[in-house]
Amino acid sequence: MTLFGYQFSPKLWTTILTLCFVIVFIELGKWQLSRADERNSRQEKLEQLSKEPVVTISGNLVKLEDVQYRQVTVKGRYLPEYTVYLDNKTYKGHAGYHVITPLLISNKILVAVNRGWVSTGSNRSLLPEIETVVGEIIIHGVAASPELKTFELAAQDVSGPVWSSFNLERYQQMTGYDLQPFMILQKDSMNDGLIRDWIKPDSGASKNIGYAVQWFSLAITTIVIFLILNVKRNNQKKQ
């Protein structure tokens, strides 16, 4: 095919190969957009859950999916002897710990409470002292998944109060009590030196949209390269 002095004569196999690549790139882009829609829908659902009435946690075990992301309140007493410090937690560029203390809500059941962030201080060999209320207390917060992991520089130490990640089963073995299958991110204002500035989780949809743009760009780039390689100027002069 010749047009305006240019000849377009691609080979059949290059046309088929290019078409296959373009279709694959477009489908991958569409899949990423669908993933972004799913994440946005899930985020909207989480927003709705956070606005629902507060759930009162009693001494009966519940399911994580029934309370996750919802506002909860619970009454009990702290067991500070089982406090653990989650390492490698930063706040505004400063190194620190998340302090987790179990709350005894019945004779046999605990709930893990993430009480907030505290700085490691200048000497990491000394753990910061945390004031803990003695006696019965009411805690307000948000129910979250109990599996909190951080970047581990080495193999996790299985003893001591400093943990690099939180594992519910391990915590249950340490305390000897049954635990509710969630963790409370405490929101109460208390004079204990802990910072409770919880970061709201992002849906992650922006990443999927970015990936979709990349796939669509590859499809366009493939078409452009195909045209450049197969369009040639017709230099044949009329006799």
C-alpha cells in the first residue's frame, strides 16, 4: 500500500506478532483497572464499617471478619507482665516501638491492645518505661488484624519482650490465655507518653492505575514501532 510517497508493506508474521502483543498489553491494562475498582470498592466498604455503631467486646470469642475495621470498646484490666515491644516502628522519621499489652476481659480470655508508639531513646539496650493503669479500665479503638510484621534485619528472636513481628499464636502460648482473633488500635487519650497517630490504610488503587497506564503505553509503543519499521519512503522515480 502506497500513500503520499510512503509504502506500507508489513510481513504477515510481524503483523500477527504485533497484534498479539497489543492485545495482551491492553488486556493486562484492563485487568489492572478492574483490580483498582475492586480495591476502591473494598475501601468504601471499610469506610462504611468504620462509621457503624461501636461494638462492645465481651468475654466471648468473636470472628475477625465480624469486627475488623470497626470501632470497638472493651472493659478489663491490663497484664503488663506480658507487654511486648514491636521493633522497627518509625514515627516522623524517629525509630521506636509499638507497645502491645494484653487486656484481660474474662478469667480466660485476653485481647491484644496496641497502645501506641514510643521512641527507642538513645540507648536501645534499655526499654522505655511505660505507665500502665492498674485495675479495671475501658479501652476504645479500632479492631485490626493481629498479624503485624516489620522488616526483619536478622532471624527473629523468640525470647524477650522485643519482637520484630507480632504472631497471635506465639503470643497466646506466651500468655497461656485464649486471645480474641484481633488487635485493638487504642484511640484513648491517656497520659502514658505513647503516641496514637494511626495511619489510615490506603486502598492501593493508585498503584494498579499506574500499572494500567504502563501496559497501555506499551501497547501504543508497540504499534508505533511496528509502523516505523514497516513504513518506508518510496524512492522509485517515475520513468
